[in-house]
Amino acid sequence: MNEPFTLLLAGLAGGLLGAIFFGGLWWTVRKGLTSKQPAFWFLGSMLLRTGIVLAGFYVVANQHMERLVVCLLGFVMARLVVTYVTRRAEDPHSSQEARHAP
């Protein structure tokens, strides 16, 4: 496989890992706030999400630093996308200023 295509796949894999991690975090917070055992949700989710992401980084990098860097960039980009999507999903009519205390 040629290098640009490999780096593109690494970036897409990083985006997928980021979506799993941050989407899972969003889901965990929503479930954990209404649960009778929130510590179970938060701890279990953290261990599962972190394990998936670390294993994914290990597989994608395959001892190539440039693949790891591109994968991390995809991961960070997924954070931005998930943050944007989840804010819009919660309340599409409120402004950003209304959500923060002065």
C-alpha cells in the first residue's frame, strides 16, 4: 500500500476511535446521571473506552510514528465533531452564551 493512502486510513481510524471514545463518554454521562450506581457506569466506561482506544492506536501505528500522529489528529478532530453534534442534539434553540454561568 502506498504511504498517503495508509496515512488516510490511519486518520479515518483515529476519527472512528475518537467517535467511539467521546460518543461513549457522552452516552455514559447521560446514563450515569440517572443510574442508581453511577460509579459503575463511569469506571466501567472509562476502562472500556480507554482499552479500545489504546488497542486501536497500537494496531494503527504498527511501529510507525507518522501513522500514530495522523491517528491522533483524527482522534482530536472526532472530539470536535462529537462535541458539536451532541451540543446541537441537546438543545438546538439555545445560544452558547446561555449555557455558561457568568
